[in-house]
Amino acid sequence: MPELPEVETVRAGLADHVLGRTVRDVRVLRESAARRAPGGSAELVVRLRGRTLVAAVRRGKFCWLTLDGRDEALLVHLGMSGQMLVQAAGTGADEHRHLRAELVLDDGSALQFVDQRTFGHLTVVDLVPTADGLPAGAGSPDPLVPEPVAHIARDLLDPHLDTSAVVARLRSRRTGLKRALLDQQLVSGIGNIYADEGLWRAGLHHARPTATARPAQVTTLLDATAQVMREALAAGGTSFDALYVNVNGASGYFDRSLAVYGQTGRPCPRCGTPVVREAFMNRSSFSCPRCQPRPRQGHR
């Protein structure tokens, strides 16, 4: 599933290519793309046709396009394989075989929602005030967030994040460090890839109990995870296959810089010890057994 750097790459691309454009028409080719709209695809078409896209905003892994009037937004959920592609006017390209919905814009271009695995969806939702009265996320100064996203915490790249509060809340949990990092109501935007990379940089094992981590260690972990996401963002995100692309179809290349994620058996870039894979929450966790030793019971 795309994480913060991949979603931010898409958001920035949308901001560059579709803002100020008015939706001339909407095509929904697969009903599942509008399944969260109470009225299905018919509702999505009615609520989008004639509306102008005024801001592209992101909080954590969630991205939305604010509509004129600034009280509603098109919420984009990319799911496992969703893509938002901008098709320039007059290109005459063949229709993508996984095209699920398309917004035809007033300049003849099109914003296409492509989703191979069909877990993603589009829906028009109301915007509600943020709990703290501060801007909702990257891309807009408005203190308004889509109602379905209101419970999602700020992310590590958000200038309004209260890091000291996150440290305190994380240490109060009774869980492991990685599980805490993946809790989108604690801090958003982090998934399996960047959790593993941040833990490696901080020299901490994913199973380390949050309660035994010192405040300085947690701060280092959050800083390390934020830094790895900044580097990934500069590289256009992490693309393991054609499912993760920017709005122009270009893949990110941060996968070339991964230290441990997906690197089983390869030498740790820091000490040379082979990276190991462990089962974790029906997924995998990757780490260096020397740099990130599994904690002993009662270890502080």
C-alpha cells in the first residue's frame, strides 16, 4: 500500500496539473470505484460535474481535492494499487485496461483513476474543522479535513505535529515500537516499508516494548523515520512495480536505497550482517540482527 512519500508524490503532481480546472464530465467504468458514495456512481457524477478543483491536500496516506466552495472534497483512497493519472488533451492514448473512473476537465485533459486490484475508491465528502484549528495537511492552509479522515493523526512531515506529545503517547502504549508506528491515530503516513527503515536507522528492534523505550530513543526513531521519508519523497517514492507511479506514470526509485526492507540475506549497510525477515502482523518485518538485537524481557 502506498505510504506518505508515494501519496505526497501524487498530491504534488495533482497540484501541478489539475488545480483551477473544472470537471466537465465524469465517467465511472466500474461501480466499485464509487462504492463509498451512498448513491453510487450516479451520486459521484452529480456531485463532481461542474465543480472546480481548488486544492490538492494530503494528511498521512490520505489525499483529497478540495472543490469550489471549500466545504466538500473528492477523497481519493488509493488502496493497494490505485493510481491518479493525468492524461493531457489531444494525446490520443489508448484507454488503460484498469481504468475505473475518469474526470474530463474543461481544457480537454482527463484525471484518471486506475486501479488493478480494485481496493481503492473515490467519494465526495464533507469537510469538517480540524480538532486543533490548524491547517489539515500539506497543500492547503484551510483548517478543514474530510470527515472520514478527521480521526487520522498528523504525520511526521507536518510542521504542526507536536512531536513531544507523540513521544509521550507512544511510550504510554502497551505494544511494540513498530505496531505503534503503524497506528495512524498516533502518527500517520508510516507503513511497513518506512517503519522498518526508520527502526534500522535508529538501531531499534520492531518488537521493543514502547514502555521500555526512553524518550530520547523514541525521538530518535521519529526523526529517523521522518528523514527516510524525506529522502524517499525526493526520489519520487518507492516503486517495486508499475502499481506505484506519479500522475505522469513515472515510477519512484527509492527502492534502490532501502537498507533492510525486502533485503533478506543481503549485508546490512552498516555492519555487514545478513538482513533477516520475521513474520509480523500477517506481513513481514526486516532488520539487522546485530544492529537491532531483539530485546530481552525487562530490557530498558
